[in-house]
Amino acid sequence: MPRKIESIREKMLKSTREQISRTYANEEYALMQAINAYNELSRSYNLVYERLSEWYGLYYPEIKAGSQKLLADMVKTLNTRDTISKESLTALFSDEQRAASVYEKATSSMGRAMSGRERDALMKFADASNSMNETLEALEAYIKAAANEIMPNATYITDEKIAAELLSRAGSMERLATMPASTVQLLGAEKALFKHIKFGSKPPKYGVLFKLPAISNGKRSARGKIARLYATKVAIALKADYFSKRFIAEKLKSDIEKGIARINSKPDVAKNKRHSDRDRHHKQ
Amino acid sequence: MPRKIESIREKMLKSTREQISRTYANEEYALMQAINAYNELSRSYNLVYERLSEWYGLYYPEIKAGSQKLLADMVKTLNTRDTISKESLTALFSDEQRAASVYEKATSSMGRAMSGRERDALMKFADASNSMNETLEALEAYIKAAANEIMPNATYITDEKIAAELLSRAGSMERLATMPASTVQLLGAEKALFKHIKFGSKPPKYGVLFKLPAISNGKRSARGKIARLYATKVAIALKADYFSKRFIAEKLKSDIEKGIARINSKPDVAKNKRHSDRDRHHKQ
């Protein structure tokens, strides 16, 4: 008898495990972790870059690096003043003229001389910068692949990172796909929304969607309208991604383009209209 | 003639370069960069750790790692479920029993199965975590060495990181060494100080010095007094570090210990005294 109970217990445990496993089986959870990791790490990476260029500036104040990756590589190549070689600089820049000019500046630099132990610390710091850069690239590649698979329609009309961030704000594909367009429009603007509700400040017009170039580069007066247009189409795209699994994004994208052209072609009457609305309201 | 002017110009350029070089010749500038790098990077490292344990929790929710380093190593060792080996786990924990228990949990985990591309992203993320850890160790080693050389007295009575942070807040050894004790006491509490001056909130009692265990673990009512005591001795130590270059820290440390014993031995009369002061003030 006890053996039978034992075997039932085993079976039930197994089935519960499988149920939990099934709930978390979707890749969307990994995608959410990846986009959050990406955003946090890229903020840290920018801090590290600023610190690295300030620190390195003590030794070679005359030499500016154009990019984060180049700066870290320069730190590793320049090293102490007596070990600088023209060859390694040429290999780094693959441009003999630039290498010669940097060599000239570096060997006659008026920055302080670097001691051995300073070099060790600075090199390690440059290593961390490069490792963060590589990790960001790997995360980005994963986000691209996963977003295009999980939410192809939403990704097509926005981009991988925006789509993944919307997902992460919503918490699951199911919740995101069943949200009305107005909620999608304000995902990521929760703080401003509650400030509006509690203290009566201006209501927000967009959250995560502000990262779309059409909105951030758009005319101020048209941004809210364009965000509304995008949110409507993104909400439709998400329903297709989650329920019907059909690819309808090309049609949605051309709708958006037409809509933006229409919004931009209208003269700026928005302000006057709102004024007259308010006047009417006062008269009542 | 022009050749003579040219040679004068060369000489003057060289002398100016040397002057600038001399101004920045002190290692204190590198130390300030290092402590700031350390503080920023350790904040980022904590974020990465939280994210890594959340992400990894999708696959092995049952297994907890005790430390940041161990978590990253476990992520790299556990990998996907079919590649887990008892040997690699034993090598990681150097404790056969623990390895066996983790193996048991990992192979029967109810977390989601990891796809190849998820693994790649997660591994890279664990790499970044490990690289940040190594860099923090290198920075710490450098900060220890440099702080003990540049400010041996101040380092002896506080610790390397607190001494370096005081230096970084002040901007140079010269400025730090000429500060009165009251300013040293509030370095790092600038925000609270200006809030006090502008809005009349409570004045701060300590800034960077709060990191001293004697203050952060001390009785609430004694903290301000202990901070004042430390600040006085640190100010003296800094003058010795910068001007006389003598090592007087042992005497200062024993003074501090005696002072703390005296402060702690007194009963909590501070509050009552303040009350009676206020009463007297009211009567006037």
C-alpha cells in the first residue's frame, strides 16, 4: 500500500512541475530579461566610458578617441610612454597618417607619466569596458532574433528593442496583446501618468514609443497624434502576433506612413481649436 | 635670426609642457579616478548580479547561489540541462555533497529549457559579470597601494576607500589638507547641507565618514559626536600626510579609541540638555 501512495505522490509532483514548466516555457520571459539587461548594461557602459576617457586624459590629454571601443583599445595600445610603438598604432587605426599623428602626440604628451601599478588598474578597467561592449552586442543579437520570432508584426513596424521593451513593461505577451491602444501608447510613461492623475500636471502623450524616430524627430505639435497612430497599429500588430500568428505588418506599416503624411500635411490648427473648445466650456 | 626665434619658441613650449606635467604629476589624480571608477562599477555590478540571478532563475529556480562570483560561474557551468556534468559541478564547489544536490536539482529542474541562442546571450552576460568582478579587484588593489602611499595617516585611521573618497570630494590633496575639521566631517553630505541652509531641514552630521563602522554601527545619539571626533583627527592626519610627511597615525588612532569609549560611557543626557536649552531660550 505505502508503495502505491508513494508512486501517486511522485506522479503528482511530476505533473505539477510540468505545469509550472509549461507556464514559463515561452521565450518571452528570456526576452524580457535580455532587454532589461541590455538597458541596464548600456547605462553602465556609458558611465565606464566617461570615466575611462577622464582617467586616460591624465596621461594623454591631447589625444581624443572617437568611440567607446576605440578608446578602450587605445588605452590598451598606448600603455606607458616608453612602450608605445608605431606598429601597434598602425594596426589599431589601419591608417598610417593618423597613427603617426597619434604617435607624435603620445610620445611628447604633457600628461603625467604612468606608473606600473596605475597601468595595471587602468588596463583592467579598459578590459571591463571591452567586455561590456561585447556583451551588449551579444544581447542585441539575441534580442533581435527573439523579438522577430515572438512578435514579428510589432517588431516590423517599430523595432526589436522598442517591441521588447513594451513586452517587458507589460509583463507577458498575453497581457500586452490584450491591452487597448491607449494603454500601449502610455507604457513606460507610468510616472508621468500618475503625476497627472494626482497633481493635475499635463498628461503624457507617449512612453516607450517616444524612441521611434518618427515621434522623437517629429514636429512638437504632431508628436501626440503620431504616437496615437502608432499605438493603434501596434495594438493590432500585437493581437496578430499573439492570436492569429499571421504576418500583417506590411499593410500596417503603409497605413502608418499614410497617416503620418496626413498629419504632417495639416496646418497647425490644433492650438486654436483647443482654445475655442476651452472658451465654449467656460461659457457653459 | 629666425632660427634663433624658433629655438626660443621650442624652449618655451617645452618649459610650459613641463610645468603642466608637474602640476598633474601627483598620483592623487589617478587615485581619484580609481575610487570613482570603483564606486560606479560596483553599483553597476550589483545591478548585473540582480539581473543575472533573475534571468538564470527562469531555468533553475530551485538553485540559489550564495555570492555574485559563484552565480556567474554556476551560469557558465550549468549551461543547458543536457550538458550538465557532475564533474564540472564538483570542480566548481569543491564539495561533493553540495555538487550532488545541485546536480539533482538541476537535472530535474522545473524551469524552462534553454535554447542555444538564449545560452549564448546568458553566457556573455555572465562573462561581463566576471570581468567586472576582476576589474573591481584590480581597482581595489590599486586604491589600497596608492592611498597608503599618498595619505598613510588618514588611511590608517579610516580605511583606503574612505580616505580616497574624501580626496576625490575635495579635488586635491592640497585642498583636502587645508580644510577645517568641520568641512572634512561634512564632505559627501553637500546635498543635505544645502537643503539645511535653503529649507531649514536638519543639518547633516556626517558625509563620507558615515561609512566608518564606528559611526554606522554606533548608537544614534552618539553618531554625531563620534563623527566630529573622527573629523578632527582625520584633519590632523591629512596635514601630516601633506606637509610634514611623518607617520603619527598610531597616536591619533588611540586618541580616537579613547574618545569613543568616553562618548559611549556617558549616559544619554544629550536630549534633556537640549530641551532645557530650548526652554531657557523661550523664557528670554
